[in-house]
Amino acid sequence: MKHFTSLFMALLAPALLAADCQNPVLRDEILAMVTVDQNARPQPGHMMSEAETAEMQRVDRLHAKRVREIIGAHGWPGRTLVGTDGAQGIWLLVQHFEISDQDEYLPMMEAAVKKGEADGKYYAYLLDRVRVRHGQKQLYGTQYQVNAAGEWVREDIEDPAHLDERRRSVGMLPLAEFEKTIPNVRIVPRPRDPAVTPSS
């Protein structure tokens, strides 16, 4: 899946100082992986070559292995353990893993949200990602694909009449307002038979 660095890096909240979490070494490792993750992904409008795609997939496999080790040792890394930015970094990495990993980690993140250890907004992104990958409609309007013209094609939304209500419940802007904040991208509704490629 192609990832748009400017969009997702803009979602990350200001960093906590390392001293504000229990495990600053782990926090720093997670943030370093985020940097590698983002550098392996294209800017809006850039179509990746086969070599670039292969490198991105290699990075994702390495990170999936390491994140599995981290979660096995610590559980889902939340704000207390790795700070706000470290907790968001884990979410960002998992966004790019295989669906089997995402299925496993989604309830862990949900539990962390309920404990105040993760942000509900980022959980909404992961939930939408998992639903779309399973062929279901998304709930929060966070997922898009990219067509051959470079346009962002909005994935279908469950119960669109209550979409903005759901978005507000997790601290998101109404969808129309949010889409106005994305620079240099044309967003279109999903056609019935699109020729599109996945986007992150």
C-alpha cells in the first residue's frame, strides 16, 4: 500500500520528552523505525518503481518482526511506557503490516484506548484499514485509494449520515473539513467499477 508521508506525519502529536515515559530507549527505537518507515514511502503524486516498492515491503517485514517482539515483551506500547509519540509511532508502523498482524493487534489497541494509553483517533484509522481490507465499509472515512490519474478515491462508508458524529467522538474534524486540509490532492467519491490502486 502506498503511504502519504505528509498526511500521516501531520497526524502525529508533539513529542513528549524521553523523561516523560517509562522506557525512553524503546520510545527512541520506535521513533527511529517510524523515520525509516516514512523514508521508504512516497510523497503525494509519486508513483513508486518496482525497486522502491520492494524496499518498502522489506522495511515493513523487518518492522513487523521487531514490533511483534516488542509487543510480546511489553504488550501494546502505550503512552505510559513510550510516550505519546511512541504510542502513535507503533500505530503508524502497524498500519503498514499484513492484515493478519492488524487483526491481532486491533483489539490490543482498542483496549489501550479504553485505558487512556492510546488515541481513539488513531484506533479509528486502524479499524477502518482492517474493515476495508476485509471487504467491509469503513466507519470513520479515513481510507482512500489512488487511481491512475493520481486522485484519491474515497472508500465506501458505512452509515454515512452519522459519519461526522462518529468522527467527532474520536476527535476528528468533519470529513469535508478534513479533506480541505490535504494539500495538492484531488479527492473523488469511489466509482462503482474503479481502476484504482491501494493507498495507505
